[in-house]
Amino acid sequence: MSTATVTAVPRRSIFLEVDVGTGSARSGLFDENGKLLGTSSSPIHIWKELAVDAYGVPISVSWSGDSRRNIIVWMDHRAIKQAEKINSSNSPILQYCGGALSPEMRPPKLLWVKENLQESWSMVFKWMYLNDWLSYRATGDDTRSLCTIVCKWTYLGHAHMQQMNEKDS
């Protein structure tokens, strides 16, 4: 009778980086020292399910009403007037984003939908940025990326913490 010898393999960390762009998704595997172990790329033809109702059903953000058009891509400038409206408000939040919002940011785009597609606006339960949607779909966790909510949605984390501190005192 023979016995098998099991050799312990040292555990190591592998990190996956995913970059989803306008026309393709790219990924890379890296070791703990940052050495690239492998890459992959795939074209993207359509993005789905970024404006959804309470049941996860896509909601159109297009004049066409086509529910497959439920994303406003970053470079879409349909919200120029809404960005100008927000920028003319002199809101204190503007001091945290260079003095003005770009029409590429979320608040002007959401205001555009609210003003121009009221039925869609009233039906949407969840607005998500692409990286948060991908994380949600992969894990089921609806936690949002700090980078997304601060840089794209104008969330002021320090103001929230100040309110929490004032509430506790």
C-alpha cells in the first residue's frame, strides 16, 4: 500500500483589476508585488440595468422609451442646461468640485431625467454608476464606491460625519 505525500503550497494573494470603458472591458491579474500575471479584454455592445425599478427591471432614460437604453454614458452632454442651472445656484457643494459641476456628473443627468422624462423618473428605484452595478451584480452587496459617491454624486462625507457628531452631542 502506498501513501501520498501532500506538499503544502504557500498561499499567495492574487488581485483582479477590472476596467470597464465606453467600448470594452479589460482585466488584469496581479500578484501582491504588483507583477502582472495575465490580462483579458472584451468589447462591449450595450450596457444594461443601471436605472432600475424596485424589481430590478430596467427603466428607460431615453426619449425613445426603449428600456434597453437605461444608462446615460459618461460623455453624454444632454444635461448642459441642468449643469448650468446647478452651477448658478451657488450651492456650497460646488466648492468641493472645482466650483462647477460638469454635465458628465450625475446630478445634472438626474435632473435632466427628472425634468424631461417624468414617468421614468417616478419609476426608478435605484440609480447606479457602472462600477457599483458591476460590484452589486457580482456580490449582491449594494454598498457604493466612495470614489463614485464623492466624485460623481457630490456626496460630502465630512458633512455627514459632522451631522452625526452634532447629533451625538
